[in-house]
Amino acid sequence: MTILKQVRIKHNKTREEMAKELGVNYYTYRSYEQGIRVLPPKILKEVLLLRGEKEDKKLAEILEEVYK
């Protein structure tokens, strides 16, 4: 199970809702969740923040610094 699907299920959201929240269209989101496309750093950062683990917040900060 991908991190996207884990976060989506944790927050009881549909794929459509997650796509909208992340600012991508449904089909792009679906391909990320299925592992067909690689998550861009900007989207990964948002997903890590949504997941909310302490380590995830640190990684999100690093991504923000590296991919300004």
C-alpha cells in the first residue's frame, strides 16, 4: 500500500477529495496512488505533512529546503 493510500484511508477521503486537496487532477492522483507515476517532491511534502508523523515533518522540512 502506498503512502498516498495510507493517508487517504486514515483521513477517510476519496481519491477525488485527495486529488483536490493536493491540487492535481483525479487521474494524476490515481496514477500516483497506484505507483505508476513517481510523486514529485512538492506532493510528497504535502502527503508527509498530512500523515503527521514526527519523522515525516522533519522530512517535509528537508524537502522544502532542497526543492525551493
